[in-house]
Amino acid sequence: MKNFLILCFILPSIFFVSNGQAITLDELQQKFSQYPVTRANFTQDRYIQGMNKPLHSTGRMIISQHHGLWWQQLTPFALTLKMNDQRMQQIIGQQPPQIIRADEQPQLFQFNTLLAAIFNADKITLEKNFQLNLSDSDNAQKWQLILIPKMAPLNKIFHKITLIGDQYLLQITIDDKQNDKTLIVFTDHQTLPLTENEKHLFD
Amino acid sequence: MKRIQYWLMCFITLLLCSCANKPISPETWLTKGVKVNLPAPHFDQVYHDQQLLTFSYNGQQHSLITMIDAQNDALSVVGLSTLGIRLFKIDYYGKVITTEQNIFIKELPSASQILSDIMFSILPIEQWQPLLPKGWQLIDTNEQRLLINEQQQTVIEIKYRQPPSSQIRKPTNIKHYIFGYQIAISSME
């Protein structure tokens, strides 16, 4: 599943971390909201247990603290997902947009909000819900954060979620309870403010 | 009904139900009153495909991703939402079909119906013909395969890009005249 979309939505703040000494969760937190906009290209491989080839897709995305997530899959077929705390919109090819609003599916958005709170580096929530393993490489250029859910609902869905980054978030690996695995790699990060045209992407 | 909410509701659904692993009968409905056994899978070549299926039914469209692996006596089909959420997995090995239904979406054909349509599309007609009712025919004509009933009416029409050959053809469109749905198929490979 593309739970990573949720993760990405709530991950803007984790895109930047310090390059100092051994990284702590506090340091991650401190850096979390410095950059209001991040763009990146992505490749995703979805490995389904028992199937020979992964499902491969590519595209680009923008995360804005103010506007939400804009996720555009370009291959193997065009799909655009826009998401904020009020609504989610999916467009496939030339088909009409499909929209779900928070007031129509409060349970869903409650769940999103839970994850958002977690990945917005609410340390208390993070430690309450996950067993955490934060480490960095010898030269502190890269860090890895492993999240192992401790309680429902997350532990019904995920075995673990692994985030790897340096200055930016570089990779998300999701190991889920169906023994499927999703690997998303981000490249070509940019952090300039949104252009006027880009703002309209979130409409 | 907003299809997207089903995709998104997976997060909730997964909390409420565990996966259902159950064997199902290797049979399929051709019309409301005609049921036949599915052929046991037997492939003399390796077949793999990833497809975007777009169902048209009653003026509405719903999309689904399928992953298909076939080799020797085994056929596996995985259905995913367009966001990559796993909906079902079917393993057909020998004479046993095992279905793992992760999320049920009423707007989409059942997993077993999808399996049936895939098997009608990729298996040689020789494997189907002995199982069809008396007077029914499965015919390959150029870039088309037709299932015709005893009254010479087309029940299912399958389109391909290639004419028949020794290689398994990948379908591009399936139209079921009795059940009234159509599937446009885009290969994702």
C-alpha cells in the first residue's frame, strides 16, 4: 500500500537534519519545521510476497507545510493525489477527480491526523507509539530512523518503517504485516518557495 | 459513491478485519444461469504481466491494478488499488484456488471473476473448449477472441494487439455482453 503517502504528507519537517554529532531525536525535532516546501522526484518499488517482479512507479512530489501534499505519479500510468487535512483528491489519467472530505470520513482523517502528529516529530507521541531506533553513520552524514509500532492501529498494519536521510529524506522502506515491502527513493530535492503555478497544483 | 474512499478506507479496514484465506471452487459463471469449471492452470511458458484495468459498468468507471505470474501449473493474480493497496491475492495451483481477500470493494468484479476473465484471455482455447457447455465455442480470430453460446451469440469479446501465436497474448479489452461490463486493459510493463 502507499502508506508512504501519508508519511510523506506528514514528513516535511524531517527532510532536514543537522550534520553535527550523533543525531538525536531532539535534533531532528528542532529542524523539523524549518523548510516549508520540499520537492523531490521519487521512484517506488512495491514488492508483493510471492510475485516475481515489483510494481515500479516514478513521479514527483511537493510537500508544503501550508498546502499539503501533491503527489504526481508519471509512470506506469498518470495518477495525481492531493492531500491536506481537509480533503484528499485522486485523479487517474483523464478520469474525473475523486474527492473525499474530512467531514465525510472522519475516521480516516483521524487516522491521518494521528500519523501526522507522529511524524511532525511530536516526540511524546512518537515514543508513545513506536519503538525507536535512531542511528547515524560514522561520519554522521547519514541517519536512519527505524519505527516499530507498539500499539494498534499502527501495529496491525506495519512491521516497521525505516527512514534514511542525510540533509534530506532519501528513502522510506515500509515492511507491512502482509509481508509486502515498499521502497521509495527520493532524489533531486529542492526547497525553494512555491511558485504561483505550483500553488495552483494544490487547488 | 466515491471510489477513493474505499482505497483510503483500507487503513480503517485493516484495523477491523484480518485477511481471509479460503479455498474457493475452480468454477465461474458465464451467464446468470451457466456455470463451468475453470481449467487447471498449465503453462508451457512463463507469463508475467502488470496491468491497469479500468472497469466500465452502468456508466461508471473503476480502476484496479493486477499483477499476474503464471508458470507450469501455477497462476497467481494480485489485485491492488490504484494507490497500490493490496485488495486480494489468488493462487491457483493444480486444482486448488486459494484466495486472500484483503479488502472487498463492491464496485469491482469479484476476485474470482477477475481470475476467470484473465484465464479466458491467456489460456489456449484448447484448455477451455472441453469445459464449455454443449454448443458453446471459444474462437480466436486475428486480434480477437470470442466466447459464443449455443445460439451463436457473443458472450465475451476479448481484444489483443497481436494475432494468435505460440506466445501468450496480452489482452487490451474484455467485454462481457451478458454481465454488461467492459474492461480496458493497459499493460504497465
